[in-house]
Amino acid sequence: MKFGNKKTSKTQADRSTDTNPRSETTEHNQQNADTSRRRKNKTRKTHGVKDNIITIFWALVIALILRSFAFEPFNIPSGSMYPTLYIGDFLFVSKYPYGYSRYSFPLSLPLFEGRLIEDVPERGDVVVFRSPTVEGRDLIKRVIALPGETVQMREGRLYLNGELIERRDIGSAADMIGRPALACAWEEPRLFTEHLPQGFVHEIIETGDTCRLDNTEVITVPTDHYFVMGDNRDNSEDSRAAGVGLVPAENLIGRAEILWLSLDNARFWQIWRWPSALRFDRIFDRVE
């Protein structure tokens, strides 16, 4: 009996001893599996972050190329181009029609002089250009006179190469710009069609014919320069004013093409105001 009990106890102890290594091995394998799974998850997350960074990088590169060589978005902050462009209009400007200069690219680095693949604007084009007098300031106006031509304002009337340019009164512009409190102003501002050479017709607004920039000397446009004006003639700083002057061809950025958004009394980021601020009738209008 005693020998039997000892044998039985020994057998149970042996079994207990035999079982422990298997349990430890199972636990070790489980730990290895967990470690491997964590490494795989970490590797997957690392690759995911890296892929996102690469995607964002190439998206920025493509956007930069399109902005530099094809189209760049601009918005209208002032009323100098009424009735063609309103405050709150957002538009695309095409870069390729006139070729490329340092001002076509971000930061305007002086990598070269003049223009590459140059072409010239046509009279009547609405152009965006870098101000010749204020560093970093972009302006938008209409091309009125080309290199070699003469231009003058006399009592509010435009003369090109000595010829009076026809304008026709088509009604009041008070609903667009109100009634400016200027000593030179008529009872209400008027909307005209202006008939430029080569048959180009566009609309302008005149507040009066004796305002600050309504009389100038005869100006001869030099080579590689352009004379530009705003369509809201008595509320525009343009080539008639020393603060802007004649625009060098190198300063041209591009031609205004199409409106992609128009907001009345709302900023772009104020999305909650869009439902009441959107001017649906202006979206996708061409700039002419």
C-alpha cells in the first residue's frame, strides 16, 4: 500500500512535470503570434501614412503645375470692373494665351527676364497683371490701347489715335453702384456701351464727365506696354493714374476667362451664408 501510494504520487508528479513545458510552449507561441500581429499592424499603419504623404505631395505638385501653366483662380475685391465683374466674383485666369513670365509662377522668382512662348493681348481682353508700382499686388483691368498707339481722355470721353470712341447711353447704373457722393457726379451713374476699334463692344459705367481721371494728356503707348482701364471708369485706378501707369508685357499674368463662383456680401469661407449669397445667374459666365 505504501509502495503503491508512492508510485501513484510519483506518476501524478511526473504528469504534472510533463504538462508544464507544453503550456509554456503554447504561451510562448501565442506571444510570438501577438508580437507578429502587432508588427504587421504597425507596418501597415506606417505604409498607410507614407502612402498618404506621397499622395498629398503629388497632388500639390499637379496643382502647382496647373496653377503655373494652365489656370489660376482669382477673386474680385473691388468694384473697379463693374458692370463686367462684381465684388465677390471668383474666376479662372488662363496662363497660356500670352506666354509665361516670372509673374506666372509662385513667388515670382527672377529666374528669367521677359516672356517665354510670348503672344500679345487683343484690345478688349480682361487681363490680370502684377502692379508696376506696388510689389506683390495683382490687378485686373481691360486692355484699351496697344503698343504704338495714342490714348487720351477729354471730358470723360476716350480718344484712340486721335479718334473719338463712340459710346451709347443704355440706362441707369444706380442699382449696381448706388449714387456716388462725388462733386463731379451726375444725378445718377449711367451705363454705356463703348465701341472700340475692330468691332469690340462692351459695357462701362460713368459717374460723370468731369471727374479726377476724365482729362489726361495724350499718352503714347511704348513697345511692350499696354494701356488698361477699369470698366467702372470713375472708380478705377488704372493706366490713367500714376499709381498704376502703363503695364509692361512682362507683368501680364493671364486672361480672365470664366466665373466659377459669385457671392453677394459673403466671404468664400462663410459657407453657411452661401444659400442666400450665391449669385446663381453669374456662375459659369464668360468674362467678355
